[in-house]
Amino acid sequence: MLPATFKLCCGISHQHFRNMTGLKRIAGAALAHELRRMKIKEHFLSGNWDILTQKKKFQGALKAEEEGLERNKTFNAEELSYVKQGEDALQKALGILNQDAEWTTEIKMENGDNVVSKVLPGIGKVFKLEAVLDATMEHVYNELYEKVDQMSLWNPSVKHINVLQKIGNETMVTYEIMGDTAGNIIGQRDFVSVRHCWKEESLCYLTGIATQSKFMPPQKGFVRAETGISCIILHPTDNKKTQFTWLLSMDLKGWLPKSLINQALSQAQVDFTEHLRQQLSASLFSISC
């Protein structure tokens, strides 16, 4: 409680004081958000990863300050926590992608698709797929982010997916049930994930990481698996195609041999990319008609 004399001298009411405190919280959240964005940009500019070094200096990589401040005023603490999880996952992914050495080839396809892997302390085995898609970056982005709840229609590895929460235009929380594998050797797995999008004028990042949601606690009959990190980078090429890079680590939980998991994940990346190609082609055909 403020002394009455202090309130009279300063002309500050309880309501004004509470408002000031609220503004401090908003400013603090905005500052923390901006510091995270600066860290991401630092990876973005200083990394030696091929896609990054081929690009011009990234002017205007961060969103307008006013937009960021307005977002922090609008979102509650839980929503801001999800945004932070997505941004931190992106920063972590960029740090991994900047490590050029010691990637081991897992799968090399005749069409040029390539999956490599490496083992990282505290993370485990991570996989990186690189491919070229015959579609524009915006087209790929729409299929993978804007229409994510329709993914089960074209991707057999996803039995069901729905958006539990949408937080602005850049972040969402999703629930996903994995599709049956050959012989159903992995069993029923489901996921709750934060999906975060960051679009720069020439690049698009789609990041995912495991989270918890009050709207979807663990379900009976399912093993709740976790996405350690998933980061898709879309980079437009000169011929209106898209360079597609996908970093993935996943913990499927349960008593599964690591050799089986590793084989399943690397093959799943290849299969997903092929299904995505088919969907991009089909959707482009439907638009042209």
C-alpha cells in the first residue's frame, strides 16, 4: 500500500500505479522478445551454412518494433510462453545448422534428395534432409503452415492433426496422431507441439518443438512422443523453385531399438518430401484449372 501523503504529493492513484506496473510487465516482455530475436538474427548473419552465406545482407530481418510491442500487449503469459518456445527452437536449430562438420550420409536418392545425420550431446541423433521442390516458397509455406490442419489428407504418416491454439500469425499449438507404419511396429504415437513461423523477405523458417497443452493431456491408448526439434527452411531459387532443408530430431518414447527409430525417421523424411511434392503438384493443377 502507498502512504496517503505519497499519493497526494505525487498525484498517483492506486489505479494509475497498477497501470504503470502493467506497462512495465509489457515493456519487459517486449524487451525479452526483442533480445531473443537479436540472438536469432546473430545466428542468421554469422553462420557459415550454405543457404545463409549465399544470400545478401539481411536488411529488415526482424518484424517492425510496433508490431512486436502490439503483440506483447495482446497475448497473455501462456501465449507468450509458446512464442518464446518457438523462437528458442529456431535459435537452437540455426546453431545446429551452422555446424558443417561430421554429417554422415543416411540416404541419397537419385532425384537429388539427401539425408545426413549427426549425434549431438544432450540432443541425440539429428537428421537433415535437403531437396529442391518444384514450387514457389509461398506455395510450400501455405501447404506446411497455413493449411497444416489438412496435412493428413495427403501425408499418410499423419493420421490426424488439428490446431489447439493459434497465437497471432506466427505461432500455433497443434495435436497430431502419427499414421500407421508398416506392420504398425512403432505403435500409436501422438504429439503436442508448438509450431512457429518466421518469414524474412527471402527466407521462411517453420519450426516445431514438443510442448504441453491443457487442451490435450496424455490420451489413453497413445504413447505421447516428443519432437526434439523440427526446423524447415524454405529458400527460393532463381527458377521459381524452393530449396527445402529440414532438420529433425524426435523421441518416440517406449521400448524401441534406436536402430529402428533412426531408420524410420530418415525414411520418413524422404517419404514426407515425396508426398509433399505430389500435393504441391496437385494443388497447383487445381488452381490452374
